[in-house]
Amino acid sequence: MGPFILPQTAPFRRPEERHFAVLADRHMEQGRPDAAERALDRAMALAPADPALLCRAAAVSAALGRPEQAAARFCRALQLACDQATAHLGLCELRRRQSRLDEAVAHGRVAVMLEPSRPDSYYNLGIALYDRLDIGQATACERKAVHLAPESPGPHFELAECLLLSGQLEEGWREYEWRFRLPGVPSPVPPTILAADRSDPRPQWDGRPMPPGRLLLVADQGFGDVIQFARYLPLVHALCPDPLIACSPDMAPILRQLPGGRRLYQDWNDLPDFDAWHALSGLPGVFGTTLETIPAATAYLQADPRKIDHWRRRLDELLPKGLMRIGIVWAGRSTHGNDHNRSMRLAQLAPLAALDGVALVSLQKGPAQAEVGTYFGRAPLVNLGPEITDFADTMGIVHGLARVVGVDTALIHLAGAMGRPASVLLPYAPDWRWLLKRGTTPWYPTVTLHRQHKPGRWDDAVREVASGLHPKR
């Protein structure tokens, strides 16, 4: 997600204005937009027509979830000073979040024209171009931003997204390592752990064998990422026997299935000594992964036979016999930075619900489960979400389904890692791992990809999935 850039300079007329503006900037840097708003209210009482203050106030409005107020303030700043690149940058990001991508790109281009030496201008424009799937232009913008600000992590990370999405994996993995320098992103391993009892911090693993030493792997990022990159554990295990893995308890049923997944730790204080470390999400780069060398020849996760039996009997109790059982999930975590693009409503799966010979099995977790109460489709639907306690349960259910259909969440990764049929519904500008203009993915041979034809419109993608299902008559 792009930032709302604060003005770089502010020739304030009064010391009081500068004081409150600087105070507001500090609050924003500390993630306190409510306090920033109070400081700016006092500054704007002194100078209500100052474009720089209006841009700051607009950024605060956006951070407080008031996009229309933010847009009005940016537009007012442009009325007062049409050469305010900061206002154009802010409108670029606002319109991008609203999927008004042509407007977003237009504002971004004006910002670049007004301040061609400002890296932020290329950075924000590049993000808007990515969302419009103008990947070549987006890549060029992020390269320019990297050239102008080589130590700024944001442009490097957005460049990585462009490169990986377009299949340029070798350079993409290198740029992807900048993700841990992004503001607000913690180090995979706390610095106190890396340097504990040593004069020099433990190094990041370079991929070489270390039979006498011990490697720590960190199951970082989201559940889907951990499932996707867990496929590299056997490769690591061949080079570094008996690695340690720091992970959340949720991931234990996944990781313990794989060679090298035996020693799992949920508390940093419980870790034994180790000699080097690496993030699980960085392993594709360590192994020089290309589109042709992705380890995906066979399924690498399996359901517990006891779970398979339990959930088969449970579904037999709940559903009529002879129906094709389709697992569904329509929303991810609301805290995900791109959730407004990747998630949908249950009602938007209506083409599936209208099929004869189908039963829908909801695997949805979280607040979106409540939408089941509004379901009135032709196909019977059972809601297993409240009964699922962990990923071992989910694997047991998925094993017995004819197909899983869902948005880009961990469930799709799980089905793919198990070698089960799955259909993923993708936003117009998808996450990098799904690549461009493909109906299948080299990461998961049993998963088909169904993309939005227009930003924010799920109709075509859902109908495409529904038309591909052939339940028994």
C-alpha cells in the first residue's frame, strides 16, 4: 500500500504554525493520527488556507478512515496552489484505493511532472500503475525511484512485486529482501536473540551446507506464505540436518509433516543456540528458484487419516448423498493490507449456489462467517467454520471435498500443497505469486486461476468457476 506523503518543505509564516505542523508530523511517524489531527487543528486555526497544512490534514484524514474528507482537503490545496505535487500524490493514492485507477495514474503523472527529482512521485505512480496492470511502466517508475533514493525500502519492495509478478524471479528475489526494512515491519528474529551471548550477531544463512552448525528458520509472514514456502524444508534439511524452526502454534500441523520440521519453537526464549538464520519466505531466493525449478512435482502435505474419517462422517451426517461437495472461503483477514481487493461477500458466490447437484461447505473463519446466516441459495450449505480448531481439521475436510473455491487465502495454499483440486478467485492486480495472464500456476499444479476482468468486479471470475464444475446428475 502506498504512503500519503507529507510536504517536504513548509515556509510557514509564523513560528506557531511550524511548531504544530512539526508536532503533527512526529505524531504521524509514531502512528498517532488522532494526536496529529489535534495538532493540525491548532495550526489550521492560524492559517486555514495554507496548502502545506491542508495536505498534512488530508493525510491525517486518510489515516483516520475519512477518504472523502481527505480528497476534499487535497483538492482545496490544489485550488490554492496548483503546483502542489504532494496533493497530487495524495490523490493518486486515494483514488487507487478506491479503484479509480485512471484518475490515480493521472494525478501520479502530474506529480512526476511537477517534481521529477522526487522519488516519492515515481513510487506512488508505480503502485497505481501496478494496480492497473501496466507492469512495464510500473517497473520503470520503481527503478527510477530506486535510482533517486537507493536506500529507501519502499521502491525496492514495489520493484520486487513488479519483477516477481512478471516472472523475473532472479532479480525479484534480491529486491524482495528489502521487505524487512519497510516501516513497521519487524525483523524476522529479534535483535536481542541474534546477538545474545555473542559479540557479533548471528549471520543470515547463505545457502551453503553447514553440517557442524545449526540453522534457525523463521516461519514469517502469513499462513499462506508459510504453507507455500514450506516446500523448501526438504532442500534445507539436506544441507543443514535438524534445523530449528520458529513458528506460530497454528503452523505446527503443517511444518511437522516435512523433513526438517521436527524441532518447532513458539517462544524465542526456548530456542537452543544456533549459528545462522533465514526467513522461510526468503528460501526461494536462496535456492535460485526460477519458474522452471519451483519444487512442485508432488503434493507435500497430507491429512491425518483419523481427521479424514472424522470429517467424512460429519459431512455424511449433514449433507444428502450424491452431491458434489465444494469447499468455499470468501474472505481473508481484514487486517491484511490488500484485503479490500482480495476479499468478497458470500452473496457474490451466487453462481455456485445456483448449481444443481452441488453442496457448499463453508470453511470460512472470522467475522465473515456471520454472512452464512443470510444465505438462501439453491445448493445446500453447511458451515463448518465454528467446528474447525486447527489446520489439521482443515486438511481432513479438504481431503474429502471435490474442489475448494476461494479468494487468495491460506486455504487455497493448503489445498494446493495437498494436491487437491482448487480454484482461486484473484483480484485484477493479483499478488505476485500468481503471475500474469495464466490460468494455472507453477506453484500448485492442481490449482486453477480465475481473474477479475475489471478492478473490483468478481462476476466473470465466479461464473467461470461455476461453468467449469460438472456435478453428477
